[in-house]
Amino acid sequence: MTEIPVPRTDAPFDAATGVFVDHRELLFGVVYNMLGSVADTEDVLQETWLSWTARGGGAPLAGVGHPRAYLVRVAVNHALRRRAVISRRQETYVGPWLPEPLVAAEDAETAEGPALRSESVSLAMLVVLESLTPLERAVFVLGEVFGYPHAEIAEIIDRSPAAVRQLAHRARERVHARRPRYEAHPRVRREATERFVRAALGGDIAELMEVLAPDVTAWTDAGGKRRRAGLRPVHGRDKVARLLTAGRGGPDHPVWRYRRVNGDDAAVLFDGDAPFAVLVLDLTPRGDRVRGIYVVANPDKLTHLPGPAA
């Protein structure tokens, strides 16, 4: 969580601090969906806080008629600059790159607890959003996820409403070309996840062949930090089934827990008490087959996960 240093206690500064805290979850949701990284999102929120408290000669609220709109604009523009840094980092990344997952505690009703944080889109959708330009992604997140009208988005990213409409149109076309308009029911998703894990753990190839779609693809993001982790996506039902039943490179003391990840039912693998990997399935619209398997095993992307008993 972003640390908010408070070097002073005068009333204008305290009021500005309260405003920032009130909007923090909204800012987190917007920025995280633009970046797909919890660590980078926290850094952007810190930068937003510093920009917010530095304005107005020590009175951040002076001359700001709509603090929420102002903070979102500052955060989005910081996020756009951070996006360039992430893109350069991905160019030298070892193996497939996947977004950093948001994992709920066992008894949480929504991902990460706070209501607005559950506005995060699914992990599979975040992968699709990686195909957009930074501006297209910002427009898509603000418009499709958070419901901002084009006129407000134009003010946030300093573009004309006509330009925003074009960006929104291109973003929707790209996303809809790769994602179905209908998603499987949460109950179906939970049952499919449990069935998949049972089959994979039991080495039941016949069951896996029933669960996997013919064109299934498996991605493993380990960042080069897990032994024997694949460096390329694996395509096709036969190859993926063999990969899942090979039984290599796993933890010494495996503990599986079912959690909500980015709002969807998924599974988390622990090595004792330490998180080892997050498993998220992308199902066909009917929910009867697995068409995408996302495994996030890079330890750097699992540091914020709650423990197996959380």
C-alpha cells in the first residue's frame, strides 16, 4: 500500500490528505488496469500523491473545483509515462510476460477486499489489453471499465472528443476480436477450475483431454526465476496435456487453495506458506472447455499475496 508521508498538520494539508485517501481505491483501479502491475501502480500512486501535495503552494485544494477529476487526470498521465518504462522492461523479460495478479484472501467477497478494487478486469482481459497502445488502453479502461464519457476522457488525456471516440472505437474492435462478449457463469468457472486442478494433479490425461479445448494455449510467466519453467507458450491440447502431467519443476511442499483472482475463481499454489504460482483459466463462453491457461510463477509478482490460511 502506498505510504503517505504527512510532514505537516495544518488544515489545508490535512483536507487534501483526506481527499486523496477517499479516492485512492478508484485511482488504484484505473492505474492497475492501465499497467497490469501492482508494484508499478503503487509507484504511480506515490507520484500522484506527491504531485497533489506539491500544488497550490501548500494548499492542494485551492482552485480545484473537482478533486476526483483532477486526481484521476494526474494519475492517468503518470501511468502513461510509467507504461513506457514497463514496455522497455518487457523487451528484455525472460519468457512470457503476464500481468501481476490481484488475489483475494480466502474469506474475501471481492478481489483485494475494497469494492472499487474489484473493478479490475480479468487476467485474460489484461493480457488482451497489452495489445493496445497506451492511449487506447487508457481510453478503454476509463470508458468501458469505469464508465467515463468521452468528453471527460478527453479532458483527462488532453485530446479532443473526436480523437477519443476514434481511440475508443479502435480499442473496442481489437478487444472484441480477441475476447468473447459473453463470459462463463462464476459457478461454472469455479467447477471448471476444480475439475482442471484434480485432473492435472492426478495426471489424468483422459480427463484433461475432455477439459481442454483443441486450440488451448498455456502461458507460464516465471521471469527466468523458476527451474524448468517454459520460455514460450505451449499450443494445442496434446502438448498442453503432456506439459501438465509431466510433474516437473513444482514446489517441494505443494498446497493448493482456491481464490478469487482479478474477480474470477482461480487457484493458488503454495510451497508450504510461501506463494509459488497463481493459476487462472480462460474458458470458452459456455464454460465447458479451457482455452487459455495462465500461470504466474515469477516470485516478484507474488510478494503481495495473502498466505494459504488467510
